[in-house]
Amino acid sequence: MINFIITNFNDIFGAITSIIAGASALSALTPTQKDDKILSKVKSILNIFALNIGNAKTA
């Protein structure tokens, strides 16, 4: 599993950043708060996977 992640890191990183960018753009373009809440939950889950917890969190 770790070998797969290491060998395909660029593709995985590109896919994740594309998904986040698309979701952020969609959230900014729509006037409702419901999609903003969903995006917030997705970002918090990704922060946990990225070990961005405690003082390492982004502002």
C-alpha cells in the first residue's frame, strides 16, 4: 500500500487538489450554505489524513 502511494504520489496529489479546487469553486459560486458545510467537512477529513492537527492546522 505504501509503495503504491509513493510511486503514484504526484497523481494522487494532483487528483486531491483538483477535487478540492473544484469543490471550493462550486461552493463559492452557489449562494447556499448547505454546500459550504459539506465542503468544510471534507476539508476537515483531509486535514486529519494530512496530519494537520493541533498547531499544524492552516488558518
